[in-house]
Amino acid sequence: MTATFGDDIVVHVPHLQRFARRLAGNRSAADDLVQETVLRAMTHAHQFHPGTNLLAWLMTILRNTYFNEKRREKRLGTFDAKVAATLQTAHGEQEWHLHLSDVEYRFATLPAVQREALVLVGANGLSYDHAARIAGCAVGTMKSRVSRARAQLQVLMENGEAPTWHRQADETERLAA
């Protein structure tokens, strides 16, 4: 590993932080995720092929780290969304803040692959092709995930819950992944 490789990684930290915040759902977990990603990238620098897309490589490490952690959490215990919903509080008196909190809450209820798709394509502005490469899926699958995620988020914002056809599609997608 060279000093310039470390500098190149540092340049991409803001991108990694945005991606991690959307995936993890909170700043503390996102910071831990970015720190773990940088550590793994530095440790495995010999596996990076110069001339390829460093940001894509880093995002793939971040994504894999996140999903590995989620799998580990499933083995350790389950998360009860109903209990978590009762613990949320509203901060401030601005109506926009309440709306943003509602969007963030609804976004967090989307399946992880759909959140990832929205973050890559919507929040980071990546092309479907680039996002598909990072996620390790076909371009059509990425388009489908983004479309389903947008539709489900809209339904969640309007009704507060997803229709059954979304849950069936999510289960099918989860089994295919």
C-alpha cells in the first residue's frame, strides 16, 4: 500500500459516508461502517487493481460489510419495528422536520436491497449500470428494485403501510438474492 492509495481513499470518504448513512439509517452506525470499510480497504489494498474504479471497490466493501453485519444481527436477535415506532419522538416544531422524520422512518422500513438501490441511484445519482455493478446484480434488477422501492415508499407515505403485492415482490426478490 502506498501513501497515494490512502489519499485516494480519503477523497472518497464523503461518498462513503452518504451511502452508509442511507443504508444504516443512523449517523453512528454509518460512521462505524465507513471506518470499517476504510480499515478493510487499507488491509486488503493488495487486492485492488490500479486503473479500476476505486469508489466502486470501496462501495462494494461497504455494502458487503453492511449486509454481513445485518446477517450477524439476525442470528443474534430480531428488531421489532412496532416497538421502535413507539419510541420515536418529534424534534423541533417545524413541520418539514416532522415530514422528513416520517420519510426517514418509512425509508428505513424498506427492504435493504431497495434502500440500497434508492441510495445508489436516487441519492448518489449513479447510473443504473454503475449501481448494478456496485450491488452485483443485473441492470434490469437494479431498475426493478428502484421502481419497487419508489412505489413502495410512495404507498408508505400515503397510507402508512405497504400493499400485499409489494410484500410478495419483496419476498420473491429476497429469495432470489
